[in-house]
Amino acid sequence: MAPPPVTPVPLLNYPDASVSDYRFALNSEGDQIIFERSVNKSPAVLFYAALNSPIQPSLFPPNSHYNSATRPDWSWSNGQIAFCIDGGIVITDADGSNVSFLSSTKGMIYPAWYPNVPALAVMNNNPAPNPHTSVISGSGELDIPVVAGTTVWAGMPSVNPQNPQQFAFAGQYIGSQIKYNQDTNYIWFVDRGQDPVVIRPLDKNANVTGPFEAAYQGRAPWWSPDGNWIAFESNRDAPANSGHYAIYVQDSGGVNSAMQVTDYKYNGNHPKWFANGTGLVATLLQAPPAPQRGLYSLDVSAFVG
């Protein structure tokens, strides 16, 4: 039997309703964070914060001129940060210096670093199929054009830090569908180290090619540091007409059922792991049902211990 949902703990101070924080990236020590912030409903840009510090978050990169900057990921190997702007992907050093725009990445979003090498998995919105998971080098060259073949639409990806031949992504079997719909995604598992390549829903009970089964819906997967777990968001048990999501964790083999980590009232999205492997950060509603979002830590030791 799964443990009960956990109590979220705020990572930052939220004294008023003027700010809303969303997608983010943690450093390997878990004491610094880069995150999307919208102030008074303005377009989101990136901010930096040292956790457990009285210093207020600051714009990232310093003196940033971007009208919008989103979807950061922080390499735990080389310390670089990748994020999205309207025209593609940008890479910087951890302090925001040495900014490099990868001009060949138009249409690519959700960069996710490989372990130990300067490469990124991305959600590629260019054709064949659209979207799909690709792998690019740290300079933007296309290394693996299509990770999971042409029969599956593939959204946000994550790379197993213990085995970079394995990927998780939010996606769906194309079949007779004419358009990608992120609300009818499963979490998918890919192992390119097998012959033939393994491409299947993470949960082995999910129907691959048949009608969508809401009991296995999921988005925004993220591998645990030890490679044994995948955290994701899902609306599979949401109250009717709420539109809310909760955070779940599931073993990366997809053998056991996913376990719900947060209450649906928080509308949890985009979990990522602390390096200790027993904690998550996710973006949740600051004061449900108000729409402003914040960043919260979640102790999942009872789920993965």
C-alpha cells in the first residue's frame, strides 16, 4: 500500500500574489535553483536563487535581454545550464556567463542534459513525426534525429543518469490520430541499448496501440539520480472537471503501480529530483485555489526507501 500524499514545503518566500514560479532546474548540490518567474502575469523569464538564503532571487542570466526564457536544465556533470528562448536553445555557464545560442535548434524545447557528456535530449517540433525526441550535441548538431521511431509522438524527455541509452518521455501512439494532445499522454520508456530497441509505455499494463486509458495518463517525466524511479505529473485520479494534476512516482521498470505523492488540490507539475534521491521539487499552487504557483520540496523517502 502506498504512503499517503506528502505535505509540501515552500522553497522560496511568497509574501504576496504578484509572482508565479513554474519550471526549474536544480544544481547537483541542491542548494541553487534556476526557475521561470512571471511577475504580475508578465511573460516568464528565468531567475536564480540560492536556497536557504535571505538574498532575493535575481534575473538569469544577469542583465538578460530575453523577452521570454523557459524550461531550464542544469547539467550535474559540467555545471552548464540550457534553456529555451523563442528561437531555440541557449547554453550558459552556471553564473550566466559564456552565453551561446544554438542557432540550429529552432523548434526544439525541453533540453535535458545527458550524464557525463555535453549532449542534450530535446522535444523536437520539427517534422517526422511532430513532436519527437532528438539528441543534440552541446553545440547544437543533431546526433540522433528520432529516438523513438516514427509511430510515437514524443514530448518532454528525460535521460537515465545511470544509463544514457534509456529515455523517458511524455508521449502517445500515433495510430489514426491527427494531432498531438498532451492530455492523452502516457509516460513512455525507451532503451536504445537493446536490439531491437525497446519502445513501450512505462507502465507495462498500459495498452500500447488501443484506445487511450486515463488510468495511465502522465506528463513531464524525470529520472531519479540512481535510475530506479521516474517522477511525473498525472491527472489519472483527478476530481471531475478540476483540470488538476498531482505528482506521482513509479519504478523505472514499470512493474509496480505508480504512487501519488501530492494532493490534487495543489495542481502539481514538473517534478525533478534532489541529488539525494529521496526528495523532489515541484511547482504547486501557492494557496489553492488561487492560480499563482510556487516551488515546493517534497520528501518522498517513504515512497522510494
